[in-house]
Amino acid sequence: MAPTLPATILVLEENAAVEELIDQALRESGHRVLATTNALEALEVVRRIRIDVVVVGVLLGERGQTLVDELRSIQPGLRIVSISGSEDEFRGIDRSARLSSPLSLDDLREAAADGGEL
């Protein structure tokens, strides 16, 4: 895999232990990591700071699609990586940006490094 530029990554994860694991893995890969457990706070961060990738723990039903749509309305083209235990289909999240739970840190690093286009 070719070296990638560090990205600014926002992690939205309700489970503190999982968030810490994701944070550490991404920081060790050289990325700047911001984290929150709250969707409203995540939206506020995206309004204030240029984010390259959002890693979302679990997107649930209609609320998850609303979050994806709102994030993209603030920063069009924002790359969103979702971690889910199910095969939820959300518009705007490419299959390559969907990680299964339990999470593989190598898959997470790869998805975050892919950066660009979906």
C-alpha cells in the first residue's frame, strides 16, 4: 500500500472502549483524530473544521441516513466509513467504506487511508 497523507478524521462512536481503540489505531497511522459520542456534536465539529473522513460506529435505521445526509450537506463529498454488525444500506456510503463488526483495525486503517472518492 502506498504511503498516504495524514487525514483529519472524526470518530463518532458511543462505546468508549471501541472509540479509544479506533483513536489509537488511526493516530498510530499518523492521522489527526477528533472523537465524540454524540451525533449533534459531530455535526457541530463538521461545521467548524475541515474533516477528511468520518468514522461512524453504528448507524441505526432512518436516523443513520439522516446523519449521513446532514454530514454531506455541510461538507459535500465527505468520506464516511461506517462500522456495523448488519448489512444496512445507506445512500452515499460505498461498500468499500463499510466495515463489519467486530472491527478489523487493518481494515479500518485501509478505509481511512483511501480518503478521496467513494
